[in-house]
Amino acid sequence: MAGRLTQTRGAQRAALYINSQFSQLGLSPFYVELSAKTDFDVKNANSNFIRPFSVEHLFKQTAGNNVVGTIKGKVHPEYYVVVTAHYDHLGVKGDRIFNGADDNASGVVAMLEVANTFTLFSPRLSWIFVATDAEEAGLYGAKAFVNSLPIDANKIVLNLNLDMLAQVGRKKRLYLHGLQRHFAIKSIVNRFIANTSKHKSTSFIPHSRDEMLELKWASKRYQQTTAINWLMASDHYAFYQAGIPYLYLGVAPHALYHTENDTWQHIDLKLYSAVLIKVNALAKYLDKTLK
């Protein structure tokens, strides 16, 4: 897909692929009107999940295509959790292809796994799955989604943002960020962390010393060592600006970030499978305990 740069054929192919996955999983289109009008050729394709957008910033228009599906909750369908994962990346520069396996194919796959889980086990809350475009250019897909909500933003109890999950490193660690002023939700996440620590075998995650991962909050001190603004680093910032609680999951900065070497061949698939198990378990726990 040639690095999935926004407004290229590669990004369009990625959007259509995610659209087809949403359809196969049995998700429902989030928007009342079907998103059949896109800025690219969708011959013989049902594109009901694709939501085109155009955002103006500094007198420049940025267009893209979010892919949005939903699963209705059985107990509290009026409350929503929004899962975001951007599918765009840096494209091609000269003879170099920036495939973006960790950034952020890994997050999109995790989102699809969560969606699959909730098609098999009906959730209590309603879940919205948003594969965002133009994150690399300025979080434009997430901003477009938040700014055109057909539902009351106050009914969104959480944004779960998945961005770069595969390169967990030797410490086998996923970092969390967010919920600074949302103590009730943060306590729920802390209970999950305590119940699924490296040294526990629980009903949430099968015990395997080699595959167990650690969830760890990105402390202020740690954030300072990474020279990354974790608040503004990914799509969750658009939700923060709208006053919606967010929980961001990602890995520590690594040498493959934004290089042509970020390919699937550099992913430890055994560890990444453990990531998918952990993210799925967290999603199910959140659905069980949030309101």
C-alpha cells in the first residue's frame, strides 16, 4: 500500500480494506447517511463505513477518509466507547517506502481484534471503531470525527486510542497515558493492571512468563526523558480538546520510528500476539465496569 500517505492510492486501498473488514465482522455504519461518496474510485465496493472529511488549517485544506463502524450495546446503548487507530503513514520518499508496520498497522489490527471480540460477546455499552486518516499530518481525521459527531459528546465515556503497539522492547511494556482528571475511570484501569500483572495468572489473560506484558503509566518523569508531548502525540488529543476522557496505549520511542525499517519483519509476532490478548482483555474489562 506504498506507505498509506493521506490522499494517495495506497491510503485509499487501506481504507477500502478496513471497510471490508468492518463489513465482514458485521459492524453497523456509524453515520445515518451512508458514506457512498468518496474521493476515489470504489467500483464494486460497499463503502458504507467510509466517511470523507476536509479540514482547513492555516488556509490549507486537508482531505481524507475515516472508516467508522459501531456495535450497539445491550445494557447501556446510549453510552459509547470510541476506539481510534490511525491507518495513514508517511508514504514513499524517493526509493524508500515507509510501511509503518508499528506506526500504525499494529494499532489498526488491535482495533479490529476488539471489534471481533464484541461481535462474539455482545458489549454492555455501544462501541465505535474509528480508523482515522491524516493523523501524521496533524490529527485531522480525529478532529474531523470529533467535530462532526451525530451523538452527544457527553455520552462518550472514553476514547481508547491505539497507536504503535508492536515494538514493546525487551521490557515487554505497553505505556498508558491519560485520565489525569478522571479518577473513577483511572481506578478501573488500575484494577485491571493489578489483576493482570506479570506475576499473576488470571481469568483475563492466560499465564505465560515469556508472553506476559506489563502495562505501565507514562509518568511525568518518564515523559520528560522521551522528549515527546504525550498529550498531543496522537489522535486522543482531539478528544481531550473536546473534554472527552481518553486512554492512550503505545510503546516507548524506538529506533524504527518513522523509518523505512518499520516493517512487519521487525515485529516479534509472539509478543505482538500477547499485545492483542492484553488489549482485548482491557476492552472487555472496560465494557464490564464503565458506565
